[in-house]
Amino acid sequence: MGLLFIFAISSLNIYGIVISGWSSNSKYAFIGAFRSSAQMISYEVSIGLIIMPVLLFSGTTNLTEIILSQSYSFYYITLWPSVILFFISILAETNRLPFDLPEAESELVSGFNIEYSSLTFAFFFLAEYSYMILMCSIMVILFFGGWLPWLNIIFLPGWFWFSLKISFFMFSFIWVRASLPRYRYDQLMSLGWKIILPFSFILLINSIILVLFFIN
């Protein structure tokens, strides 16, 4: 149950955001906390649907077995639409540009953390960047074979490949941040509920049909 446990624990960060905004004794921080939690909940629903085809194809939620099931072909080849939707969703889930509305200080009051400074402010961003590394790791495990090598280059150790793949997606986060403007909040919610969620549901239905077809 490794993957389900990770998503269950990672979803607890919404409580931290709401409590931090409420305990600030400021209506701006409180409103910002609800704005941030609504964004994260919206995209967590899509992420849950996006990972379901991987679980159907691998037949397990164990992280090691998901990686080993990609020994012959990585899932980013067969599930490339899910890869795109998952990457967009984790950008929104980790509050990165173009979806960093919780810290949109240029046009909004800076969200749930406006009343915090010094070490407590640093803790918020340490947690946020740690969450980025976690989501990149999950993306590598689900779609890019984890520690398995590319092009059968087996003389390099598994930790090297795993670190290299994570570093590539961390660079992609920075690349997107430097390339795209910030979305408005209504655009953010419309993208999550009207585009990504229906597409992820369609991909799930297609995956179920494919799995049933190959079983029969």
C-alpha cells in the first residue's frame, strides 16, 4: 500500500495551511489559506484519477513492484497523456508557477503565510520545496522507471539514474517558472475542474477497457 500511504500523508499538508492561516488572527491570511486549500484539493482529485491507470497496468500499489513492472517499457510511452496531466497537476499541487496563487504577492495579498517571518517563514518554504522533490520522485517512480536505466546503460548504479531523473523534473519546474505567466484564480480552477479532471476520467475509462481487453 506504499503509494496510497504516501498520498494519504501528503494530503495532510492542507491542514497545516488552513491552521496557519487561521492562527494568524488576520482575515487576509485566513482567506489566503482557504484559497490555497481549495487549489490543492482541486488538483489532488485529478492526481488520484491520473495515477489509477498506472495501478491498473502494474496491478499493485507497491512502489518497488511498480518500478519493476516497467522493466521492458516505461509507462511514459504508453501513458503519455497521463504524464502531461500529472506534471500540470503537480505544478498546481506544489504551488509552482504558473499556479503559485498562494504566494501571488504582486496582485494578491500573499496568502496564508503573510503574517509569518524569519524561521517560521523558512519552514513553510522548506516544506514546499521538499514537497516538490517528493512529487518529482513519485512521477519518476510511476512513469519513468525509477532507478531503472535508460537505453540499457547498466554500468551506472540505480541511485544515479533515480537522482538524474528527479533532477531533470526539478529543472523542468524552474524552466516552467521562467517561461509562463501566472494564471488568474478563475483560470486555475477552470483548468482543474473543466479540463484536467474530465480528461483524467476519460483516460481512466480507456485504461480499464484496455486492461479488460488484454485479460480476456
